[in-house]
Amino acid sequence: MARSRVRMPSPARRPPADAELHARLSARIEVLEDRVRRLEVLVRGAAVSSSRARASGQVRRKSVAPRVNSRPRPRCPGCTLELPPGRRGEECVWCGFQFEAVRPRKRKG
């Protein structure tokens, strides 16, 4: 007669606790958000330098100072990318996040 054995998961292979999993995912999200912000700064800097290079090849009539925003651009709470200038619609243009799903944040300062 064959005996059926029920295998119990070994302690080394047990799934991580919810709190541990949440902490690891939160840390990864923070790192990714930081990388996105750094990439946005690089892209913005490249755009400014390329526009300056194009302008230096032409005769400049006016000295135009680059526009500096004192306030950071609003970000989508779903994908954390900067929202484009202009009127904000009902959803994010990048990821489709519905803005109605969250309350508007109070501005710092």
C-alpha cells in the first residue's frame, strides 16, 4: 500500500510576511521615483542646451532669460510623472490615472 506524503513547506521557502513585502516594494518604488526625477532633470537640461545651441546659430535680437519656475510642476499620483502644461483633464496623459480617485493635496508652503 502506497503512503501519500504531504509536503510541508520548509522554513527557508516560506513566503515573506506582508509587512516585509510592503517595505521592500515601498523601497523599490522610492528608488524608481528618484530615477524618474533624475531623468526628467536630464531631459529638461538637454532640451534647454539644444535650444540654446540652435539660438546661438541664429542672430539673436533679444536677450531672453530662461524661464525658471519657483514651484515644481504638478505630478500624477499614479505614475509620478510631471503633468504637461495647460489645463488638466480628468485623467493622466501618461498612464490614464483617474484624478477623481484621490483628493487634491494641499500645497506645501
